[in-house]
Amino acid sequence: MSLREENLENIYELSPLQQVMLFHTLFAPTSGFYFEQISFTWRGALNLAALKRAWQQVVDHHAVLRTSFYWEDLDKPLQIVRRRATIPFEEQDWRGLTPDVQQRRLKEFLAEERRRGFDLSEAPLMRIACLRTGADHYQFVWSFHHLLLDGWSVQLVTRDVSTCYEALSQNRVAELPPSRPYGDYITWIQQQNLAEAEAFWHASLQGINAPTRLVLERPAAGSNSAEDPYDAREIRVPPSTTAALQSLARAHRLTLNTVVQGAWAVLLSRYAGEEDVIFGEIASGRPASLKGVEAMVGLFINTLPVRVRVAPDASVLAWLGELQARQVEARKYEYVNLVQLQGWSDVPRGTLLFENVVVFENFPMEDSLRAGRDGRSRVLHFERTNLPLTLTVVPGEEILIRAQYDRGEFDAASIERLLRHLHVLLRGFASDPARRLSELPLLPEAERRQLLYEWNATAKDYDWQQSVAGLFEQQAAQRPHAPAFIAGGEVLTYAELNRRANRLARHLRGLGVGAETVVAVCLERSFEAAVALLAVLKAGGVYCPLDPSYPAERLAYMLADSRARVLVTRAREASALPPHEARTVLLDAHREEIARHDAEDMASHVQLKNLAYLIYTSGSTGRPKGVAVEHATLLNRLYWMWEEYPFAAGEVCCQKTALSFVDALWELLGGLLRGVPTVILPDETVKDPRELVRALHDGRVTRLWLVPSLLQMLLDYYPDLQTRLPRLKFWVTSGEALSYELYRRFREALPASTLYNLYGTSEVWDATWNDPRLVSEPPQSAPIGRPISNVDIYVLDVAGGVVPLGVAGHLHVGGRGLARGYLHRPHLTAERFRPHPFSRTPGERLYRTGDVVRWRS
């Protein structure tokens, strides 16, 4: 195109938003960004020739409708106004088609129009199609590029078309009111003080270094197979709520736009878990100082950031007033483009300042499209931005809220939930504007009930009259000569294990061990360690394992902090221990003394509320803490696993975890209390992948607990694990996060085996489990699953509110999975184990894990 054509009327620069739109359109020419499409019906007699002339007259009247764009070899792009531009007007006759076929053809036609797009260098950037569907029934499609018009201008154009059509249909001269050319607005922009705008926006955006993200559950792989990568969902706010919101706005001198933006800010804050949020808005951009701006046609709107601090303790009404005051101040500086704004913020170059935008359309498009003698016109408006989510709000008797979203970022169910939550917030604004922001409800009652109660329906009534010691003694009586533990080729039978444990238990009782008495056990994995564990539990004491490999300083701290009355160890380990006040029992040096005690079973007076064991945390976040766990929690974990994954004949378990970790308790007791032999592996074997695989194969092990890092090491060494370990069908990971990549590798390498992922901490042992047998398709990330029996799981925000499905929040655990607390640390216990706000049983507690999770659908 040459800039010296005779048909040129004017040349000028682009408005701020035009610059942004042109960039995105040229950067992604097939994306459909900023392609506008309005489809409306016409019923009644139609003078088609008059309608064509009306559209052309409007194009002749408004310079911006004759505009194209030029950017080649220029530092700044320009818009070129033609003296004359003929609007394309296409006609098709569909009267011979059935209604169903017509609807399908219309959908195809609209999609094809979007694919055609526009050549931005050729005016006009708009076209009309008339699709005749009946004798007096027409479907019109008006396509244009957003570079030309904003929503208010669309209303002015369609009003002018209607005015011209009515005049021309009656053979009258159509007269349109004068309108200032769009170029006058560009001149006004160039006269503004950019330094003042920079100072305002720099102060407003200071400290924002990343957009507020709506991180929701991503769509399932392959779900975005549609040709159009965008979709939309909408919701209508009922007339009663709409009227209440309008009344609230009028009574307190607020705009409805401010009210909606406030609700959106609260939703973003709850979803993102941040009090300082940022999103985009579309400002009208029509400055009051520009005379006649209300009647001007063009693109005046501008996309601006809205930064909102959502103070939980602020009242809704006062907070909305502050929000509107800041918006009024921002209107003074709405003439800058988004690229400049990005540069004035702390957000890194190449990162979006915000990822979603709220568009408030306060113009009644249906009123301006007075099509058909019966006055009815169904308007369908298609618009696409370059952002992952655009929220369009259309006021009326019912507020319409439409969310257009990127299918690659969100799925339909997540967007539908988001719109429901926004509706609940708006209803909360209307019902009680005096309440605090933190008190506003977010979830519909059905969703809240599902997250709090239905997904926590885990109650199971196990045999709570039993004890660990009693369960073991039952097995010893039923299979006295069966192997209980195997180590280094030696076998410890149930009968021998029971006799040795009974003798040691009586010895401990003689030293004063009973309920709530801490007994430290400092031993390597061995028969002696298993004997010591059972003996402590039989005596009614509290089992506290100490790792002999720990530094002396750490062992001294744990012995002192636990106030252990007795220490069970061997001479070799005892020689390396620091000084302590516990009575020491040496299993080797005191063997004869212990052996003199009776080997028969002894009466147990253990109650469910008594402590069963004391496990010290790693101390990675400070000094190690002693986590005190009761028998009820220990038994609940054992019963649940036996029920969900019952042992089959011929199974063999494995004990390979350091005794100072809670998983070692399952390895020692899980198979033992169900008559299943357990192979004990020494440290040197566990640390060598080749030796570990050999030992698992030779021991015919069928079940294995391990951390994901060890699983990855095994897969790295042996891609053929399935062949090397054909009997090992039951794999469990816990203790670390399981990546989806590792989960995928396992499935490919061991298709005949199953990998279960368990989540827990010392404070809750295993709280959740993921059973791949219940997953219909591979997940995108390795989930930690659902709560185990008699355990409650909640995902809460920082204020303790229930977080929606798919939204990240803080994991809290309740029910029988909880430890009693931290030994001798009542203040820390009260801080982490809080009163249960959702329990129907008084006195229940809730543990705050500190981990961030989200419920999957």
C-alpha cells in the first residue's frame, strides 16, 4: 500500500489500546484475537436495498469505519482514513433448509468468518452478511475488527444504521447528527502530561512483581481437542439479587461496576491466597474535557490494571468506597498504553501484568438493534482477547456475567464453579454490606457440604477393644512355628519372638515402665529391635526409637527432651551414647537377667488414649520435636491398611526404613499382626540399589514401602524391574512428594505392579492415600488421594475458610489420624493442633500441616 494515494483523507497515530491490539493481532494472525462478531435476527418485512444503503451511509459518515493500518518500516504504526470505502454485504438464501440444518450452517458460517479474519491494511475492516432463513426471517452477521470500535461505539453505529434505514425505507433523506472524527481523540491523547501519568501508575503498581494467578485444576490431557481453543460460560444473577446490588450502589454512591470489581477482587484473593491482587479492567476512555466525546465513534476504551488490597477485617461497604475512590483517581490517567504500564511496574519484561480482565458493558445493544416489526432481536456477541480469562458483565434486570476462557488453562467445570462463587459473593455483598470481607461466604451450600462432610465420610467402627500386643499374641498362638522375621538367613518364629518380648516386657515393668512411660530404644534394624518394640508396648510404655547413627548432640537432646525413664540398647551402641539419666537395659550384657523372667503372656491395661510411641521430627525447621501418638491412632492406621489391602497367602513384607521414621512402625507391625513374615534388611543393603534388588528377589518380597527418591534410583539402575522382581506387586511411596514423571516411569516399567501414594507427617502418620485402581485415566500430577478411615481432610485459606475444589489451599487434618501433640510443648501444640471448626463432636482438633494442596474433581 502506498501512503500517497488520492483516496486518503487523514493519517494519525494509534490510541494506547489500538497499539496493543495491533501487536497481538500481528503476532498471532490466526488466533482470532480482537475479531468481533455480532449476530442478530430480524423478523418482519425487510427493505434489503435500504438496509444496504443505510450501512454504507454510516460508513461514509464515520471516518473510523473507513480506517486501515500501516506499520511497515515505521517506528510507530499509523492509521489511514480513506475518503471512500465500500462495505462488503453478502447475501445467502437458506429458506430451503430445515431449522436444524440452518443452525448448523450458521455455526459453520460464524466459524468460517472468524477464520477469514481481516487484512488490516485494507479498509473497511468490517463486513455484513444477510442469511435469509424464512419468508420474513433473516439472520444478520456483522463482523469487524476491535481496532475500530469499542462497545459504546457499536451502540452508536447500530443506532445510526437504524435511523438511516427507517428514513430510507420511507424514501426520506437520512440525516445523522454531526460527530467529531476519531483523529481528534488521538490529538487529545498527545497533549496529555505523560510524566504525571507515570508518577501515578508507578506509585500504584509499586511492589507488584507478578500477576495474580488463577491456578486451578488444569483440563485433562486431550480434552482440548476442539478447533477453537477458547470457550465461554455464563451465569445470570437473579432479579432479586440484582435489584439489591443496584440499591446498594445507589444508596452509597457507588457504581455497579465497582461492586462487581470488588466481588471479583475478593474471589481472586480467596483463590490465590493473597491479600494484594491485580486484574485488568476496561476503562471507558472518553475524557469529559473532550467536547462531544459521547457521540464520537472509535476505540476509546483502554485496558488498565486494578490493584486491590483485600483486607480481611475491612467492612464490605467501607472497602468498596475506598476501591471506588481509587478508581476515580485512576480515571485521570487512563490514556497510557499497557506496554508503558508494564514498564512502570516491577513485573519482569515478557510477563503479563495481569492474566484476567473485567469488562463492564453498560450499553444496551439490543435497544440499538431495532430489527423487525415485532421489536425482537436476539443478539449474539463474539469477542476474543489475548488473556486466559475475560469476564464480561452486562447489567440489566438480571446481571449477566460471561466468562470467556482459554481451554488450555481452564476446563468448563472450573469456570462454572468460579461463576457460582462470584454469584455467592455478590449475594453476600447485597445481603449484609456491613460484614467483614473475611466473613463473606464463597461456596454454595451444596459445594460446602460436599467438601466438609461428603468427602470426609470415612467413619469405620474397628475393634477398638484390641491392642497391638493382643493382636500379636493372637498370631503367636495361631502360628507359633511360622516365621515372624527373617534376617541374614536366620528366622525368628512367632513363638520365640513372643517369649523374648514377654521376658523383656516384664523386665521393663520391673523398672517402673507403664502407661505414659517413655522407653527409648537405640538399636539398628534387627530381631532385637522388633523384640524391643513389642516389649515396650506389652509393658504399656511409650516406644521412642533413637537412630544410633545420629550425632551425639542430637541423641543427648532427644533423651533429655523425652525424659525417657529407660533406654533399651546394646553395649556397642551404648558406648557411643552421651551421658543421660535413663536406666539402661543392654540386651546383650543383660541377656541372662532378662531371660530369668516369665515368658508367658501378661495382662495389658493399655487404653486407646494412652501414648503408644514418640517419634522425633527431623528438625529441618528448628529443633526436633517429639510427636506423641496414642494407641487409637496407631490401631486406626493398621486396621485401615488391612481392610483396604488385605494380605493374600504367600505374601512377604520388608523392613528397610530407619527405625526413627514412622513408616518403620508399619513395616514392623503391618505384616506381623496378620501372620505375614517380614524380611529385615541391613543399612548397607538398602543403600546399594543392586544389593537391595537382590535381597528383595531372594526374600520373595511382595510389598515394599519406599520414598520416591529410592524408587527413582531403582528405576535408573534397573529398567527391567518387573522381570527382576516378579513377585513384588504392591509398591507404596510416602515421605516425599511423588512427581508425575516418576509415577509415569513406574507404570511403564512395571505394568503388572501397582504404585500407591500415601501422604502423611509425623503428626498425622498417613492421612491420605491414592488408589490407582480407582483412577479412570492417568492424572496430570501424582495425587495424594483421599482421607483414610476415620480421618478428615480440609483445604482451607489463611483465614480458615473452606477453599473451593480445584483451588490451592492449606491442608488440615482431623479425626483419629492426629497425634496427641508435641511432648512438653503445650504452646506449640495449641498453635498447630487447633479446635476443629467443622466437627460435630465437641473437643475435636484440627492439625495444620503447612502443606499446600488442592482438591481434584
